[in-house]
Amino acid sequence: MLIDCHVHTNLEGTSKEGFLRALDAAGVDKAVLFSYQPASFSASAAAGGGGAKENVPDPAAALKDLMEWAAYSDRIVPMFWIDPLDEDAQEQVDRAVAAGVAGFKAICNRYYPGDSRPMEVWSRIAAAGKPILFHSGILYADGPCSNYNRPVGFEPLFDIPGLRFALAHVSWPWHDECLAVYGYWHFRRDVGAVTSDMFIDTCPGTPRIYREEVMRKIYGIGYDLEDGIMFGTDGSTKYDAGYTEQILAMDKSALDSCGATAEQREKYYGKNAARFLGL
Ligand SMILES: [Zn+2]
């Protein structure tokens, strides 16, 4: 089972049939699809954005669009992109859960993940039994915002009961810090201090020359990271099968050079994501 855990809605990539054909061409069984970015993020050039704010679907429209994708095929796993500073963020969580989302996506572009209002939203998501996939690492957006996305900033989330959360891009360029934070979470879970579950999404971001180094560290560091890493592409509904094939080839050579076992590969390519998503 190959799961791409990181795919964005691109308003120009509207053919559902074409999307599934591209997944087939890349050999991807399931894709985790994020709803269109919230207005607070949409003036940025990142993540397929660049659109004017006035053209951005409101949260209800973004959720409706997302669920239409999910209804088209059970290979499309829907995640709602939430802005926890929206006044009705708590209600947005409830509405998305009621609509049947598999989880939530967030990018901390003007708040720290451990700030009190976001923490209340993450807690509500955890109480609903849903996971959250976060951007982490350098953030190309409107202005200075990368500092909100440093791995250590996510430590307060360890203490949210039952929360399943993932940091994307191995937090590049803070990949060492990301692995250290995972190690700290792993320690706290092992001593029974927390009940959260942490994951790392390896989607690029990480430039090619760092990728093999990152993989070597993941398999060599000794924090059972093989149980927490997930394959992703940071692609979009304008899915580029050739790009996914390039990442798969890059990862295969990195995994080969680490001597990763068949079982470790199965976890990386699908099993860990299935656990993250509660599939
Ligand atoms: Zn992304």
C-alpha cells in the first residue's frame, strides 16, 4: 500500500478523474488531500496559492469541495485545513468531523502551535479522535513566519491526550531538531507521561542533497523513528506522477543505502500513515 500523505487542493486541478489517473500512473493507492487554504494564508505564494484573498472559498465552501473529492473515490482521504484563530474555529472542527473528514491540516503562519487558542482547537480535534498534519520548517509565505514552525514549538502538543500529530518536511532546515523533538516525545511516551502519538512526514522541502542524510539519521538515531515516518510529496490535485516517481526513486536509493528492511519500507510507504489516519 502506497499512501501519499501530503496533497494540496489546487483550484486549477479540478478533474477528479485526471487526478486518479495520475495516482495510478505513480502507483499511489491513496492520497491525503487537504482542503483549500484558509483566507489568512491565501495571499501567500506558497502551497499552490498566489490567488487574491477575495477568490478564496470560505471554510464551508472549502469543506464542501473537499468532501466532493472524497465522495468521488475512497482513495482520496480528506483533511480539512483549519485556521485555529478563526472566530468559529471550534465549530469548524465539529462541522468537518460531522462531514466525515479523516483529519485536519494546519500551517502556523501567524501563531505558535503552543499558543492557548490553537491548543484549544488541537484539543478538540484530538477529542474527536482525528489527527493533525502540520507544516514545519522554513515557510515560504507572506513575510517572516518560519519561526512559528520550529520543531521545539510543537512540544506543548505532546500533552494533549490522545493527539495524533505529524510534522511535515522533516522540519527542514531544522531536521536534526525535528528528530530530537521526536526523541523527546518518544521518551515521554515510553515513561507513560503522555498519550499523544507523533509522526514525521518526509515530503520535500528537504532538498535532495539533505535527503539521504536525513534518511540515514532517521534509521540510525535509535528512537524507533521507523514507526513514525510517512511518505508524502507535497503535490496537488494537479498531480504530477513524474515528480512522485522521482521522489520514490530518491527514497529507494536512500532506503537501500540505509539497509532498510521490507517491513521498515512497508511502514514508511503506508502502514504508519494508515495508523496516523486511523484507517
Ligand atoms: Zn504542503
